[in-house]
Amino acid sequence: MRFRPPQSVSLWFLGACFGAVLTAPTEAAELDICYLSDPPEDARPAGYADGETPFSLIGQTLNALYIPRALCGFDVTRDRAFWRSYVVVNGCSPGSEAGQLVEEWLTDAPDAMQSQFNEARAKEPERVATLCAQFIDCSVPEIYDATGPGFFCPSLGQ
């Protein structure tokens, strides 16, 4: 004969579990810098002034350093790892708004720009070759380190 708990115990247990789920703390909000729009009230302050966060100019930075390398056909595996770690080291999750923005730049932007780049290469091959040559000696660490050597391109002087 199998033991079956009384139905009232089962309902009590189910109610307790459901109550625990409802009262369990939710995941903490991201840092305020991880939001592209107004952060929610529970966002944790990162201590940056408006417009001076690590993500304020991320689009321009990726457009200047990552996109040309991707379009010129360089292996950008390390670049992608570097920029993804940049998001995390600066306190944001990959799923945050800032993390998603960086991911879109890494994955979607080169594809969106490829046809225009190919047209420019066909019209002005020397100019495009010169542009690509500037990125040939770039050194890209796999992990972003705020205190260590970063993305370095001697031909660009940076």
C-alpha cells in the first residue's frame, strides 16, 4: 500500500511553493549605464556623468575600429571576444540594452554595410586597399582590460 499524503497537505505545500516564488527576490537591475533609454528606478548607479559612460560613443568606436576590419576580411574572432568582454567588464550583461547594441554592431553592421563597401572597392580599389592596410597590424586582445593594453593599431597611431 502506497502512502498518499492528505489532499490538504498537498494544497498547503503547493500554496507555500507558489508563495515562495512570488516573494522571491527578482534579478537585480543592471547598472544605469547598461540602459540606452531612461533606466528603471531600480537601476544601480554606476557613477558616470551623462554622456561620459563607457558606451556613450560605442557606435563611433566600433565603426572606426571593428567595422573596417570586418569589411576588409580580417579574422575578427578576437575583436568580437574583446568587445563582448568590454560590455561585461564595464558592468553590463550581454543581454542588457548596451550588450545587445554591441552585439548588433558585431553581427549585423558588417553585413548591412558590405554591399556599399563592395561598391566602394570596385570604384576606388586603391583607396579601399589603403584603408584596409591601416588595419593589418592591429593587435586585439581577447579580453578587455581597463588597465592593460587594449586594441592597438600602430598604423593608425593608436
